[in-house]
Amino acid sequence: MAPVRLIERGEAGDASDSARLASKLVGHYVERGTGPFIGNTRHRVLLAEVDGEVTPLIVNDGADSDCYLTSPFINYITYAEDFVRSVKDPGTRRALLAFIRAVRAVIRSRDLDRVVYVNHWMLATGPALRFTPEQLERLTRALKERFPQHALVFKRATAEMASAELPAIFNRQMYVWRHEPGKKPPREFRQDRNLLNQHRANLRRLTAADPGVIDRLRELYRALYIDKYSDHNAFFTEAWFQEVFRQGLLEVYGIEVDGRLAYFVTCFVAGGELIGSVVGHDPVLSRKHGLYRAGMSHLMQLAEERGLPLNLSSGSGQFKQKRGATPLTEYELLCFSHLPWRARLSWSLLRRIYNEVGPRVFTALSI
């Protein structure tokens, strides 16, 4: 049985699909850290290899992140607060804000944010965690020895993977769409496909050679994720978008309106599924021309052509279910029993609250 190997620099090789994927998706982070690519993060990134399978490790030493992707406190509390402010019903909004503020009063960021993320690909949705229970046990032991003061958070897990050493915490609701031959698609799906056909002449795969494409992608991304939703979303830099094209990290498709890029959507294939990833659009033009709907329909068509399920990540749950997507509960596995009592208390409270309240809120608000 080979020991767990932690790789701090250089390539993990190409002995497995996961090693090749890690080289492509996170190799630049391993070499240079996250700061040059995501402006509101400052992390070391390592790779862990267990029996030839490779997964990324994101190390937050306690004050390295202003981004929900890599700060448990921001993800579970601050980012949730940002979202609740957008809830339209004032009674629901006030009740949820009061609840979150009560949680914030007893759970401290310094107790949560010293953390090592396992299987974190620095995207909202990455490949599923695929280690066996025995491999998880060995990896956990190795990481506790290397990072004795850090909590461990295993991304993209299921409740069935939990154990006494690695309890599960509800993270979010994801949505997966599958083409079902012979089954009549929903009305909304058919309407979106008609929209896609209307835009098809102005839809194409983008490349770095397109004039001004990186500046425009950043502008459209910011209009959606930062300006509309939260400044705790990832601040992808010019270098990140350059890396997307240089390494082929993601497939990037765009729709033009009146000769100018107005919408883009990205995706990649991993773990036997097509994963929808970063999007961006001009909010006014997208609403007027149905660009988001057309872009989602394009991803569904790509998945159908490739014979893969399409992972549409989280959010807009009602929209996705009306088009035939199925909700799938995503959990994170936690390891914090080795930490001081105050950190253990914060993690235990957070886990109890989210497992009790999270699924009901996500369902009620169709997140």
C-alpha cells in the first residue's frame, strides 16, 4: 500500500485521469498560489495523491480569503446573508437575516477559517469526491499530521460517505439534467431550445484570439457575480481568463447581440459528467433576448450530444427543475475533532444548524 503523497510543486504526472485533470485545472495554483488568479484569495495549493488518484488541497491559514469559495465563515454565514438580502418577501427576509445574525454572534470566523479544503478545484462545482472509505481514512490521517491546527473540509461529498471521524454538513442543492430518449421534454425546455435556435447564428466557441475577449468576459462576469450578487464571489483576474484559454481549462461559448458579446457560459468534462461552470451576461440584454435561457439550452444540447449527464450546479432551482433537472443534495465532510475546544464548538454548532435548517430553506426558496 503506497503512502499518501503531498505534492507542493511540479506536476503530479499523467498516470490517471485525476492527475491529468489536476495538472490542467489547478496546476497554475500549485506553482504560483491563488492570488494572481483570484484577487480576493491568498492560498497555497497542494496536490494529494492516494493510490494514483490525485485531488487538490487549498490551504487557508486563517485570514487568506475574502471569497466564499475558500472561507467557511463567508460561505456559510456572510455569503448566505448576502443572498437573503435579495429575498423578495420582506417577512421571510427579516426572519432569515435575524437568524443568520444570531448564528454570527456565537460562531467566530477565526474558529472556522483555518482550514484545508480537500477535493477543491477552485470552481463552484468540481468533480465528485471519489475516494474509498479506507483511502479517506489514510488521507485524513496524513493531513492531520501535516496540518494539526487546521480543520479539514472535503468537497463534493454525499451523506453516505460520512463517518464518525468525518461527519457531513449540508452544503447546497445541485441540479443534474439527463437526456431521456423517447421522453417528451417539458414546455420550458422546448421554449428555450427555440430561443437557442434563434441565437445560433451568433453563438460560437470563444478563443483568446478574439479581439478584446478577455476584457469583455471579465466585464460580463463582474456584472453578474459581483455587481448583482455579492462581492464575496471570486474576483477572477485577467491572468485567470488567460489561463482558461492557454490551458483549455474550460470550454467557453458566447452569444453576441448586435455584433458585441453579451453572454458567455463555460463548462468542462470530469468524472463522467459535463459540469456547467462560470457564466456572465449583460443583465438588460440577457433579459430582453433570453440569453441565459439559450445558454443553458446550449449546455443541455452539448450534454445530449456527448451522452453525459449535465451538472448545472446550484441556484435557480425552480428554473432548472422546470427544464427537467433533478435536485441532488451536496454535502461536505468535516474533520475538526483534533482542534481546540472553541473551534470544535463553532464547527459543531454550524453543522447542527445547517443540517437542521439548510435543506428546508433551500427547498422553500427554490435555491
